Amino acid sequence: METKSPNSLQESSTPSDTETTSGDGIQLLKAVKEGNIELLQQLLEGGAEVNFQDEWGWSALHNAVQCCREDMVNLLLHYGADPCLKKKNGATPFIIAGIVGNVELLKLFLSKGADVNECDDNGFTAFMEAAVHGEEEALKFLYENGAEVNLSRKTKENQKRLRKGGATALMDAAENGHADILKILLDEMGADVKARDNMGRNALMYAFRKSDNGNLVDIIPLLLYHGADVNVRGEKGKTPLILAVERGHLGLVQMLLEQEHIEIDDTDSEGKTALLLAVELKQKEIAQLLCNKGASTDCGDLVMIARRNYDAPLVKLLLSHGAREDGCPPVEDWKPQSSRWGKALEHLRRIYRPMIGNLKIFIDEEYKITDTSEGGIYLGFYEGQEVAVKRFSEGSTRGQQEVSCLQSSRVNNDLVTFYGSESYKDCLYVCLALCEQTLEEHFAACSGEAVENEEDVFARNVLSSVFKAVEKLHLLCGYTHQDLCPQNILIDSENAICLADFDESVKRAGEPQEIKRDLQALGWLVLYVVRKGEVPFETLKTKSNEEVIRLSPDEETRDLIRCLFNAGDNVQGHLNGLLGHPFFWSWENRYRTLRDVGNESDIKKGVFKSKIVQLLQPEKSECSRSFARWTSKMIHHTHNCCLGVHLSCSPLNSTREETVHCLVHC
């Protein structure tokens, strides 16, 4: 009999074939779930699809592992089951073996090619699953076979954007109350107690998520003994101390208060301290403990709350520790200057926060302006003034450089205003004027709004301010910026421009190369601003100087960029000269200049046939617009005109006679 090709038409699947396969597959899953190995073998011998998966991706092998049926697992593997087959959520038979804690199956799948650190789509490894479910033997076996103890959960990009993921096996064990697993991880496997997930939570916070109070009494001391951060924050800004108060557990509160660096007056995102919560929850013993440990009673209307609860002993306790009858000061009529950050500023002003010197700040996502390479920028109040607070680790070279540069340039109005700095808990807080947006954000918001043949006053004002800022930075402060870019040019609530971000600035020691780097960046910025951000700044940095100049829309811009790129050796004061460049002239000033240096006799005599008079003749009520015609008639043909030579070479050095000569003979 002739053998048919596997690709022949006769061998194609028909609907009845599909239905048969599906039916046999369902029977296969059912046989495993019911533990009927005889039926399982019969179906396999009858040709049932061994790797059939239901709508959730469960195969017979996944089910056999879940049921810890090693005999069924071996039978399925014998008939070709894929040992690395994944469910819809990415879980493999090996990971499921970690969940059920079956060491023999873990050993078997490792021999079949499983990766000891393989994970499902949510980032769970077999080791993590063993920690979640308290499977001690499986945990030890996996550790001995190379499982990474401190591996953090990796998630899909959409989940990562929501700050999901990042948890470790230690956090899993703490959350599920497995004190024995926790002890093994910490004492025997070197688990990192300082590790945090993508939301900044550590194992201490995870312990409060699901574990009951009984388990917490065993778990919390272990974590604290190994150095867990006691001031970490979780959901809604709550600290372990606040969570312990919410649970009403006096022993846990006492345990946490005994920690050397406990922040007893820390607040949650609603501005509530541990003491305020204890009063609200009528927890007199915990309130007394907190007061005895020095908790501030200036954190809300504590006495009023206690009176409302008819708790006279608590009222007496609070008054004895300095609480006021009118704990909340009267609400003042205050409106934020910032429209963009107004709502968050109002909330921050309203809630209680312990002061850091003259600074009120809350390190929370609600008040974050942006991320930085170190500690982020947050909203705050410095001496009552709304500010942007740039956060550094104490001793940071970048932080010290920022403060040093800002202190030397306090009189420079074109640089961001520096109010002061504070240090607290190994952090440096640099307080700056709060602005509405960056130059990059401005152009992103105004994309597509460019109008042809209109005077670009915004571009001229922005670049004039930046040039002045950099010039003063160089000459008066003795610094170079070294990071000039659209993100570091800020626009305040009154649309004023200022230069910011000096943590890469360099104190000059007579070396012109640093100045030239700033001038080069200014050249890119000129084109970026004139083209209204349509060419990304990072793209401009990759282009040659000739390409950047070629992209310029007009001769004035080309010449200004050329002057920046080719500054020569004498760079001191170079920007001061460029601030008089024709690029910075208004259209009206250009018109007046041309009028003044033109053929004066023709103008005075009204020789209307004169070329210069015709070129300078303004249209009715559109004096400044006439310059657009001037550029189209004269600048457009600069390659045939000696004026073009002056503009492209050294326009600032052209004599009056040369300019007049150009105007008359063009």
C-alpha cells in the first residue's frame, strides 16, 4: 500500500477530526483529575492528543503535577508530553511542582531541561511559589540547585508601568505568614531584607498585608533583627507603625517603637499620624504608649475627637501631653500660584507633615514632579513658599555641585531661583522655584501650532534668556553648565524662562573646552527652538555641525549657529557679543536699522522710484510684516549679494558703509 504524504489533502484535519481530538483531550484531562490511570493509558494508546490544553492552557501533564501523581507524569512523558509546556499565564509543569512542593517532580523536570529560575508571565519562579505556599523541602532543593534567592518579580511592560512586580521570595513568605520559611531565607540563604518591590515596599510591609496578628508576632522580630527599614511606606503612604495601630496590636506597636530610627510622627497620604489614628480608633493604651515615646500632639484636633467619642480619660491623657483644645488652626484663604500643581499643593498644605527645618515635604507619588538620576523632584513648601525640591543622597557629588553652583549665582535672574537646602535622614533637599513646565513639554503641548511668516517672538525670548543665563554662569559665577537641553529650561507661571539643573556643572579652571561644550549645546538648542521641537534634541546631537546648520530655516539662524559652533580660541565673553546678533532683533528693529543705514537722501526726498524706498515701503498698518517681503527679496538671494557674504561671515563686524553699499546695490 502506498504511503501518503503528511501534507497530502487526504490527511488534512476535518471538523470531525477536530471534534474527536477535542473530545479525547477533554477525556484525558478528566482521567487525570479523577486519578484514573487505566483510562488515561487507554486514551493515550488510542491516540489522544497528549499535549491538549483547555481554554486556560491546562494540559494533562499540568494537572498530573498538581495532583502529585508521579506515575501519571511519567506515563504522559512516555507518550510525548512536552515537559516545558506553558499554561496561558506562562506557568510550566516545573513551576507547578514548586507550588505543590514535590521535590521528586522538581528533580524530574530539571532533568528534562527545565530552568531552575524560569518564571511565568507574572514573574513567579518555582522558588517563589515554594515560599508562597510554605514548601520548605522544595525551597531548600531549589536553592541547592541554583535558584536565585533575591530574584525580583519581572512583569509585562503594561504591568510595570503601573509599578507592579519587583517582589521577592522573602516578601512572599512574609505576606503569607510563613515564619519558618522566612527564617530559612534570612538565616541560611542570605535573603536581602532591604529589597523593595516596584512600589517601594519591603518584606515588613508585605507582612502586614495578609498575615494575622499571631503570625506577625513571629515574623516582625525576624525582619527587624535582620535590619528591615521600619519607616518604609506601603499603600496610601502607610508605615508599619500606622498599620500596627490600625490592627490595634499593642505588642507590635511597642516592638516598632523600640527601633532606633523609628519616625513616630510620619503620616500616611491623608496626613494622619499613628497617634491621630489611635485617638480616632479609641485605643487609649496605644495612644498613651505613643505619647510616652514622644509622639507630637500637634497633628490634628485630638482633644475634639476624643470628646466626640465621650472618652474622658483619653482627653485627660492628651491634655497632659500638651494637646490643644483647638488642635486644627483656622483655615486661611490661600491659593497656589501654580495652576499645574495647584491641587497637589493644596492637599500638601492641608495635611500634617513634620517639618524638615524650614521645609514641608511628603515623598509620595502624588507630589512627585519628575524622576531624576538620584532621588526625584517633589513639590514642597520652603518657609511657606511653594517650591520644587530636588532630592539627593547626603554626600552626593551631584547634590553638592548643584548647591555650590546655585549659591554662587543667586543674583542671576535667568537661572532658577534657589531658596535654600535642608538635610535629613541621609538625604539632601535642594529647594528651587516651582515652574509650570519644561521647554520640551511646552513644544510637545504646542505641536502643530506653528504659523508661517509670523515673527517668532517666543523663540527669540527663550534663546535670549538662555544665552544671558549661560553668559552670566560663565563670567560671573565661573561655572559651565555641561547639560544644556530642553528638559533643563523651565517656564514659570508668568511664562518667564529660566535655566535649571546644575548637578553636572563644572567650576572652570581656565579651560575653554568646557565653555565650548556649552556653546555647542546652545547651537543645537537654537535650531531646536526655532524649529519648535519638531526635530528631537537627542537627534540633533547625533548630526554633524554642517547638517545642523543646513536644517536652519533662515540665514540669521544659520549664522548664529555657525558662530556658536565655530567660537575660535577666545571663548571668554563670546555670548555677550552674540546677544547683539541680528537673530535677536525684532522685525521692527530690523526695519528701523535698514531704514537708518539706507540711502537717506532718497528717503528724505521721497524718491519713490528708488530701490531702497520701494523695499522699505511698509504695507498699511503692517510695518513689521514688511520685513517678510524684505527677507524674500534680499536674503533669499544672498549668494548673489555681498550682504550675504557679510551675514555668513561676520555680520557684527560689517561697517556702516559696507551695509549701505549692500542695500543700494542689491
